[in-house]
Amino acid sequence: MTVRRLLPADAEAYRALMLEGYTRHPDAFTSTAAEREALPLSWWQKRLDASPTADQVVFGAFEGDALVGAAGLQFQAREKARHKADLFGMYVAPSARGGGHGQKLVDVLLDEAAAREGVRIVQLTVTEGNAAAQTLYERCGFKPFGVEPYAVALGDAYLSKVHMWCAVAALD
Ligand SMILES: CC(C)(COP(=O)(O)OP(=O)(O)OC[C@H]1O[C@@H](n2cnc3c(N)ncnc32)[C@H](O)[C@@H]1OP(=O)(O)O)[C@@H](O)C(=O)NCCC(=O)NCCS
């Protein structure tokens, strides 16, 4: 298993992996496969901007040359929120699950956040009841701090989102 930052050249593989994720797990992601499928490849390439000051970074987990997992960090731009980053788009393909890819991706993103000037906190949301994901995040150091009811509408149902946070640098 290797984990590395994804670059614009990885955009097609990243797009295919995430569209699979949105399709298989509509309860886990706020974006729909249809919304994301409609976006041009340039949108995915921009998300993988390789610059050291990019406002988003995405890491991928590979088995050989095959991209089997991914997760990203969104750094906040506004001066009063620059101490926070958001973890997004965590997905590991079913055939690769249970092998530690998810944990490695979270660990690498926490290191990346800690290395970014001024970032002290990483936040994320996870659908209430997604035990595999919430357990993974807790094992990596995240703590829940609230539940947002009616956070996502899925067909006729509403799903709640658990908000979690993890400090990556001293807070005082
Ligand atoms: C959540 C996800 C990323 C985990 O990826 P992964 O590569 O399997 O993660 P890891 O192998 O590092 O760890 C998985 C752990 O979850 C545990 N787990 C799996 N299913 C579980 C469940 N239903 N309840 C509790 N724990 C569970 C495994 O036992 C494993 O822990 P262990 O190492 O102690 O055995 C993957 O399941 C996934 O992509 N799910 C669908 C999309 C999703 O939910 N994304 C999260 C959006 S917030």
C-alpha cells in the first residue's frame, strides 16, 4: 500500500473512484453522483492543484498502480477561520477495505494539516450511523462535538450528521 498526494494527472482515476463512491454510498456523501458526473475534468484537475499553497489537497491510496482510496483537506481562506481545515471525500473501494487504507489516509491528512502554517484544527462530518467511518475517525483522534439534525435530504428521508474535530497543534 502506498499513499501519496494526488496531482492533476490523477484526475481521471480520482473522478472514477469518487463517482463509484457517490453511487455506492449516497448516504455517506452530500454530493450526488449526477452532480459530480456533470462537472468537467478541469474541475477535478483543479481540486488536485499541486501548488504548496493550494486551498485543497487530496491524497490517494494505491494498490500497485490502482487508485483504491482517497480523501482530501479543504483549508479555510478567511482570516478568522484559517486555523481550521475540513476533511472531505473519504472513500475506499470495497475490495480494498479493512486493510488500513482509511486510517493511513486520515493520518497523512492530519500530518498535512499540522504542517500548514496556522492550522490547528481539522473538522469533518459523518452521517449518523456510519459506524465504520466514525470508528475510524475516533481511532485517529477525532471527537464528536455535535449532531446536526436534518443535515442531508436523501429521497424522502433526512440524515443527521455528526460533527467531529481533532486538534493538530497547540490551541493556547
Ligand atoms: C470508512 C472507510 C473509508 C474505511 O476505509 P478502510 O480502508 O476500510 O479503513 P481501515 O481499514 O483503516 O479501518 C477500517 C476499520 O473499520 C472497522 N469497521 C468496519 N466496519 C465497521 C462497522 N460496521 N462498525 C464498526 N467498525 C467497522 C474495521 O474493523 C476496521 O477497524 P480495525 O482495523 O480495528 O479492524 C470505508 O469503509 C468507506 O469508504 N466507506 C464508504 C464511504 C464512507 O462511508 N466514507 C466516509 C464518509 S464520512
